[in-house]
Amino acid sequence: MRAAQLSAINQDSDCPWPLDWQRHHRVLADLVDADGSLPEIQPGVLMDGDDIGKLLQQQKQPGTWARLLPEQQERLTKLGVQPTQAPSPALPATGRTAKDPSKAQQACQRGLEALAQWVAREGPERGCHAGATAAFTCGGTVWNR
């Protein structure tokens, strides 16, 4: 009986999704009510101690969007929130082209260039101890390692 009374007052009183999600949605809906549309909200924007920008960014992720209930998707769509497009199938999942080196490959290349500079400067017979540091240039950047 009480649940029916609460539902008559507020249809969201017994929603099937987490209350935190409902609270965040309510904040976004209030922004739409105040401004007529949802403003651009970057991660780091706090409302009542919650990072609304981060939440909004997460909700737009295709994987997160797919896990939302249809009613949640509908509510976000009414606020003007749409999922971001998945990467084009022409690109690898990393978002890089096949010719772009990964961060690990770039770091390895810097290490090889540093080693080549060390050998050129010190000679191939001279070893280095574990705590040795040297300045070297890689990709136009001077590194002290």
C-alpha cells in the first residue's frame, strides 16, 4: 500500500537501478530544466560532491551504455545524452593505425637510442654500473637518465 502511494507521488521511488544513478540523473535533469538543454560538463565538475562530468562521460561510453536498462537509456536520451560512437572498424581497437608505435614501443626505442648514444660516447668495451646516469637526445628531447 505504501509503495503504491509513494509511486503515485514519485514514479522513481522504486526504480530498478541504483539510487546513486537516479540521484545523478536527477542533477542532470535539473540542469536541463534550468538551461533548456544539458550544458557541456567536463570531468572534474562537482555537484553536491559528485563528479557529474566524469559520470556523464562514463554513461556515454558504448560499453556502459549497453549495460544500462532501456528505461535508463531513454531517460538519458531525453536529456540529450547519446553514447559515443565506437571506433571505426578500419582502425585497431587501440585507436592507432598499424604504423603508429605504442607507448611501450616508443619507450623501448628511446632506450635503444640511449644505449647507442652511450656506446658511441663511451666505447663498446666500457660497461656501465646499475646506478649510472647519462644525458641523451631522443626525438629532439634531451633526457637525463
